[in-house]
Amino acid sequence: MLSWIADLRYAWRKLFSRSGAGGTLVAILSIGLGVGVSTAIFGAVDQILISALPYPEPQRVIVLTDRNEDDGPLPVAY
């Protein structure tokens, strides 16, 4: 336990020393940003593509459209 605390104190001192602060902070921020972005993207992909719709029978959900004179689709207000 004491060696772990000594290692933590050494890492803290190295983090804020003149020679190691820049690279260490850049590495910590890069890893944090990467983890955060990966988590956000996975959360969005999971909600949009992977998980089922929150309806009792999601396979029965349909989209209503109408056609104009040029046979193009027109959205219909629900």
C-alpha cells in the first residue's frame, strides 16, 4: 500500500514538473476526449440503429405520404 501511495506522489510531482507537464496533460486530455467522443457516438448509434423502438409492435409502424401531380412524395401531417 505504501509503494502505491509513493508511486502516486511521484506521478503527481512529475505531472507538474517543468519537463513533463505539457506532454502528460496533452496525453490525459487526448485520452479523455477520445473516450468521451467514443461513448457519445456509441450512445447515438445504439439508440438509432441497434435498440428496438419503444412501441409495443414496432414492425407495424408506417410512414404516411401523398403524391403530387409529378408523382413525387409529399409528407402528410400526422
